Amino acid sequence: MEEVIAAGRVTVNGVKATIGQRVIPSDRVLLDGNPVRVHANSVAPTVLLYHKPAGEMVTMNDPEGRPTVFDRLPRLRGRRWLAVGRLDFNTGGVLLMTDSGDLANRLMHPRFGLEREYAVRVMGEVAPAQLESLRRGVVLEDGLARFNAIRFEGGDGANRWYRVTLAEGRNREVRRLFEAVGLMVSRLTRIRFGPIVLPPRLPRGRWIELEPGEVRSLMAAASGP
């Protein structure tokens, strides 16, 4: 269906549909000019919060044989888990998994700007001018990027801890931002995705299923105008 939508063969109320677009039963949906009946789905998606440890890949199969996050998840019958975005091999923390392609697409879409929050350990002392650059924005190879917020959380000696937030999920963006101002990240953990916060007592490598209220909160955050 995503290929059909991308090819422009689906319209909603006379306008070409987009992937992840939400429709209701009263909308007029056409496929190749023919009406499609839309049913309201009363079954909420299943969403897991997985506490990803560093050292796991977010992929179904790794050519190098490294462990993947899917190795630890419960099996689904007739469905499959979809990762909401990625965390790189050396980054841990909140990784949402769902059986709904629509929800996964919406949660990752830049239009909705769901915040990602990270705890970052940086090697060395960070100068005020470097912090200001990270707040104002620096140019990366894929365009201008900046932190929505950055806050010092403590530390001395060789390491400093910061709490940062972003409204997008570009590849290795947190690490690349610090590297752009001459700093090296020695540890990185995502502690929040949108309204979902990493539970303090959830061990690395373990998962929990979100409660219906948490799923509704997540869906509302990605519903847009």
C-alpha cells in the first residue's frame, strides 16, 4: 500500500494521499478512481518500550552477526515488529516498537516534531561558546542542526553530563552535533521519546508493553492538526 500511495494512485477527498495520513469513515478515499470503504479501527496498536543496551543493532539481520534488538522481543503471529526510528550500535535507551506501520510512520515524521531527550556524557570541559553554538545551530553535512535545549547535569574531571532535546531523528545527530564543535561523546542514552519516558527500574535488554493510556497519549502526540 505504501508503494501504491507513493505512486499517487490514492486520493482522499480529491487530494493525493500521503504515507501515514489519517482518515476517518466520512472521508472519500479513491484507489485508481474507485471508492474504498474506510472502517474505523477500534483495536489500538501494540507498542513496546524496549530498553536498548549499547552493543545491539536496530535491524532484523546484521551481516556481521552482531546481536539485534529483535532477538529479545516476543514473537508476533501474522505481524511483525517495527522500530520507531533507530539508535546506533553504541547508543542505548528508549526504543519504541509497534505492530502498526501507520503509527510508526507518524511518530518518525518531521511534521509532528516529537521531541527526543538524551543523557549525554562528554569528554572534557565544554566552553560557553561551544554551548551557545549547539543552541543556535551548526551546519552538518545534511544541513543546519541544533538542540532545542541543552542543560548541564554535573560532573568534573574528564567527563561532563548534559541533558539535551531534539525535535527530529537524523542519523547520529547528537554525536555529530558535539563533534562539530570539537567535543567527543563517550556515552549516550535516549531517556524520552515524545511523552514516553524510560522507566528508571527497567533493566537494559528488557521491554514492557505500554498501557492503553500511554498508547493513546503517543497517538495524540502524532495526530497533528
